Amino acid sequence: MSNMLRILLLVGAVLMLIYTIKSIRKSKIQMKDALVWVLIAVLIAIFGIFPAIPFWVAGMLGIDSAANMVFLIFIAIMILCIFAMARRISLLEDKLNTMAGEIAIRTKKDDGEEE
């Protein structure tokens, strides 16, 4: 791994950490979501600081290329994030439908009492 790529990985990881922390402070992201992004940034930084780790892990898993192993790891993380978000969206939609039904019932009761 070239020194330029290692520096780029470290700068990217630091920028990701800074952006994530700013988003937490401005309440634009929840802590549980931010934790995933912080872990990804730390993983990128580790790969930048210790470039032998991806090669070692790829060798242990029988993957021919360290780059393929890195892509595999990050794709798996993103798939897990997407699944978790889809699950939360489904739960929020269920809550929204329940709340809309309750509001409709209360509104109907209030309209019936006024007459």
C-alpha cells in the first residue's frame, strides 16, 4: 500500500470522525447510528496505519486480494446498516399508522360530542 493511499485513508477517517461528531452535536444523527460511522472510521484508520492487517485477514479467510476483502467487509457493514434502517423505518411506519388511527378516532369522538 502506497504512503499516499495510507495518508488518504487517515485523512478520510479523521474527516469522517469530525463530521460524525458535528452531526451528533447538532442532533442530526442519533448516537446508535453515529456509533456505526465512528466504528467504520476507526476501521479505515486502522487499515491506513497498519496496512498489513487487511493482507493478513485476507490470507486467513482465503481471499486472494486484500482489496477484495476490504470491499467485502465494508459492503457487509453497509448491508447490515441498510437492514437495520429498514427495520426501524417499518417500526416507525407501524407507529405512525397506529397514531393516525387513534387521532382519527379521537377526532370522530370530538365531532360527535360537539353536535
